Amino acid sequence: MVYPALATIFSLFVYSWVFINVGGARKRTGIKAPATTGNDEFERYYRVQINMVEQFVLFLPSLWLCAEFFSGAVAGGLGFGWGIGRILYALGYYKEAKKRGPGFGISLLCSVLLLLCAMWGVGVKLMA
């Protein structure tokens, strides 16, 4: 289980980095809490943060179910892929909204593969 644990730690560092970036964008743009609109740059940073929260709901359970019922190594590899995808998503979106696609695609693919592997592994256990 060390590989999915490392992938989880990595994803939490990415998660923290995104949150810190939102704070920096708030400071740079002068958008005071609780406001979340009023500056295009800040809105892109904020959207990256919210999308990360939304994606975590699918990612983390799928990662650990895949690790438990399919393969820890596969789960760890896909977990790192997800984190890299989230970094690429953030860097693209920070520049321009339409540049978020490749990172989003990588992270979504990793999440879907994690879920499919988890489902497969659970199915095999049920049939045994």
C-alpha cells in the first residue's frame, strides 16, 4: 500500500499548492474574502481550486478501492498521473481558461481508470 499512500501524499501537496495559489491571487488582485468574482485572473485561480475539490470526491475513494481490490502499484501510478494532470490543469488554466484541457483530460482519465480497476477488482472478489 506504499504506492497509493505516496500518491495520496503527492495529491495533498498539489491540493495545498492550489489553495496557496488562490491566496496569492487574492492578494495580487485585491479580491477580499468572501468575494469570488470581479477579476478574471482571480476567478481562474479560484475555479482551479473548486475543480480540484470536486475532483477529489471521485479520485480518493477510487484510488484506495483500486489499491485494495485491484493493485497497489496500478493505483499508485494512476494516482501520480492524476496529480500531474492536476498540475498541468492548474498551470494551463492560470494562463488562460482554454488551456486547461490537456491537464483535465489526464486527470479525468486517471480517475476513470482507477474507478474501473476498483470495480473490476470488487467484481472478481464477488465472483470468487
